[in-house]
Amino acid sequence: EFFTLPIENAPGWYRYHPLFRQYLVTELKRILPRAEIAALHLHASFWFDGQGFLEKAIEHAFAAENTKTAVDIFLNHRREITSRDDWLSLQRLLLMFPRDVINKQPEMRLAEASVLLFQAQHSRVAAILDEVESSLAKSRLTKSDRNRLEGEIAARRSAAAYWAGDVAQSSLLARSAVKKLPPEWWQPREQAKMFLSVCL
């Protein structure tokens, strides 16, 4: 009990005292080869992901030098976070990734555009969506995935166009978004419906 501390606002959860934790980490590095330590980090990443601790899961994936797993964790939870309109959590997760990783992932760039819309940084959204659209043209996607991403792009463009005062363009883009987005991606779909209603 001298080596553990209770975690605030998490009854039943404990953590090692920082000094004891540092000792264990030092010993681990001394005893185990790098590959085995990476495997432990990856196992921890999967566990934290399963428990819903996404930041910890991504942190351990990077500690395991497994960028693909970190990206997969983000993408697997993007819809759920977006559906909650939890833009601050989405932004925190995005900030964990290097810029070159984000730039290679159209869905991560879309998430970035969504956060910027929430922050009313409309002028920055168009450039990101142009880049995403350009990358989609070169990618090999299933028809359903392409429609979904194009629908989300249209929904975000519709919002940006409305706030820029272009009601006709916003309405046109909103119609396209509603047509292409599947029901389970309801946040951008409902957003498009809202802007279409306002435009009408």
C-alpha cells in the first residue's frame, strides 16, 4: 500500500507511486529486450482501448512504436466521438499524433476540419477539405466508404458555406451530404439537414 496511490474520481482504481513506477520502468529496460517491451506496450494499448481509455491506448501504441495501431484506435472511435459532438476530446486525440501522420490520413484531416468548424475557424476548413478531396481521388476505396467520406466533406462544406453567407451553395452541398451519408453517421447527416432547413 506504500507503493500505490488512489486515482482521483475513479473509485477502485490505483496507480503506482511515481518513484516506484520509475524504478520498475528502469528495471524493465535493464532486464527485457526492446522488442519484448514493445509487445508489452502493445498489449497495454489493446487493454486501454477495450476499457475506453483512448488517450492511454494511443500513448502505449506509440510507446510500442506501432503508429498503425494508434491510427486504427483513433479511426475506430471517430464516429462515436463525433456523434457525441465531443470536439474537445477529438482535438486532444489529434494533438497526440505527429503532423505527418495526420496528413496521410483523410479521415484524420476530416476530424481536424470538424474541430475547426466547432471553433468557428471557417477560413481554414476549405483548404483542408480540398486536400482531403484530392487525396480521395487517388485512393482505392469501396463505393460505400467513398460515398461516406464525400458526404461528410459535403456536410462540412455546407456549414462553412452557410457561415460565409452563400445560402445557395450551402443548400446544394447539404442535399448532397444527406444523400451520401449512411444513417449511422448521423452527426454530419443531421447537421446537413439542419443547414438545409435553415437555407430553405
